[in-house]
Amino acid sequence: MTLSLPLEAESLQQFYQDQLTDNFLPFWNRAVDRQYGGIFTCFSNSGAQLLSTNKFVWSQGRFVWTWAHLAEACQRGLLAENAAQYLETARLGAEFLMQHALLDNGSAAFWLTRTGVPFEANPGQGLDASFYSDCFVILGWAEYARVARDAHWLTQALDLWHRVRTRLAEGTAKSEPYPVSPGWTAHAHPMILLNTAHTLYEAARTLKADPAPVLLEQMHTYVDIILSRQAEGDLLPELRSNDPTDSDTLQARHLNPGHVIESMSFIVKALQVLPLSTPTPHLHQALRILQHALMVGWDPEYGGLLRYVDRDGGPPKGRLIGGAYEDLVQSSWDTKLWWPHVEALYATLLARTISGDLSWEAQYLRLHGYAFATFPQSDPQIREWIQIRDRQGYPVDAVAGLPVKDPFHILRSFLLIIELLTTWGFRG
């Protein structure tokens, strides 16, 4: 699709509707496990092969959220698909998680077999290896509760939310595949907690449930942690150390542009519902942080967003202190991943809509041109995207984080773009 300024909402909306119905939903509807529930995600990067039928609880919760949201989009006439079928599939996914993902200690498992048996992928890691799994289960249950108007699932989500917050307060929650070293804090933690609390709030508000005001307070806390404690003005590092002498390390200096971009979308949306007396300074800071991430994360040589960068741009640098995460940053900093780009497509349109600043249109156009020239799968029998590319844009046979080809970021971002262009308009 050839785009120019000014962007035209109706044609852009149609473009994303066509992307979903022609290139993404056919692939992912085939991946749904109709026998046991949930969805298969352990595909090769190209999507040509299903490598395993094991199921990450992380991805299963995100699947429930996505299918419930797809159902609502169909109900609203934004997609010409079967709303009832998507909602029923989401319900089956929610039940699969309820029946199999919750462990005796009340936490969510990290891995399941196809039939739902929890297992420990790495000896000593434990079945509940990541509180992110719990958060994504909560996201799925809460979104299904909101769309289906089913208070039972909101109750289940709130119960699990309470247990997650308790574990985090006690310091017993693990965070695979990106564990945080003692004495360090991770931006990703308040980021996922803000998104989870906001999803719960929208469900509680829809169902007129009592916890809605408490969830707003929690959202405010996470916004404050990100903007006031984790951020350094317009710069948002992925990790911060409690020891000032660590400021010269690679871990303290590096940024994750994708996380920053996604996080600022969460904050901008949260500010639309938080009862703040002066939300404008928060909004302005969030937009400046977003702008900085798009600038410093952009590859000036080949285009696109780099996976990790130094706070001053370019390859991550700094004193090395060791560890698996540091190795990951060094070995994969120059890869181009699908998810930061789709998050940035939505974030720039959201920023344009909220701020009224026309310069965001040019930011969007640059991202659109790169993303849709680089990631789409050329094989018409597969479609979808090849999700991981090298710096020059060639496919990489690798995984990012979890060994999955996950539909969440793409389907969520495209759905949110369609809704944004419909509900708020884009250019008056």
C-alpha cells in the first residue's frame, strides 16, 4: 500500500482489515487446537513447520485475550468474521487454562504439554518459572469476561492478580526468560503490571464490579514507577541498578526500544482513564520518551528498529558484569523483530490522535514502509510474517525470548489500529 501525507483514516483502516482477514487470521485459525483447547505456537520462524505441540501458558493467555477481542471487533462490524466462533474459541482457551495451568501453589505454570500437563523445561527452574505467565492468563480471562459479560472469569482473574501481587511483594516471583539480578529493577515489570491492571479495570468497569477504583489506584502506581523511578527524563533504560557505580555497565546503559514503545502506549491509554488532576505533564513525558526510543532505536544504515541499543544510540556498550541476559543483548542487538515494529505502528498513530501533532504521521510512514517491505512472508500458502530478521532484513532461523511464533503483538496492534481509526478518527 502506497501512503502519503496526510494519512486518510478510511483507506488505512481498510488496509489493516485486509491484512487481518487475508494474511493473518487464516494462518492462526488453522493453529487453534480444536481437540484439547488453546493454540499451537511453536512454529518455525517461517511458519512452514510446527516444531512442537507443547504450549507456553504465556502464549495461551495472550491467545484468549486476542480471540475475545477479535470477537468484539466482529460484533462491532470491524471485521467480516464469525464473532460467536471467536468468542467460543476464547472460552475454550480460558477453560483449558483453568483446568491445566493453575498449580497447587496458586501460580500459573510456564510450560504445558498439548493435553495440559505442566512440566519443567529446565531442571531446577520450577513449574512456575515466570510471573509473566500469570499476568497473561489474567489478561485473557479479564478480556473474555469483559467481552462475554461473564463475571465468573473476572473473579478468577482478580483472584490470580491478588496472588501475583503478593508474590511480587514477597520477592518470590520468578521472571523467566529474563530474570533480574539482585539489586536491579526491570522496566518490564511495572510495564506488564500496568497493562494487566488496565485490562482488569476495563473488565471491572464494564461489569460494574467493586474493584474498579482499586485497580485505578494500582494503575496510577505503575505509571508513577515507570515515569518517575525507572525513567531518566526522556530516556527509559530497560534495567536500573540500586548501586550508582553500575551506571557504566552494559546492562545499565542499554535500551530495549520495543519495550519502551509498547510501554508508552500503555501509559498514554492509561492516562485517558486515570482521574489525575494534572495528566498533561505525564502525557508530554510519555510522548517524549516514545519519540526518543523511535529516534535512538532506528538503524540509520539499514532502517528499522534494532532490538537493543546503547542509550546514546548504536551497539550496546559498557562494562561487562556477566550473565545470560548480557550475552543475549550482545549477541542479538542488531536483529530486527516483528513486534517492536507493529507496536510502533500503533504507538505513532495513537500519539498523533492524542496530541494532534502532525509530525507523528511522518514517523508512522517511515515505520509502515519498513515493516511491510521487510516482514511479510512471501509464500502465499503460509502468509503471516517471518518474525525475525537480521540487520539487513534477511530471515533468521531463530527465536526471540520464547521459542514461539506468537500472534499476539501483530493481531493486537492491528486490531487497536482499526479501532483507533474508527472510534477517534485520525484526521478531521
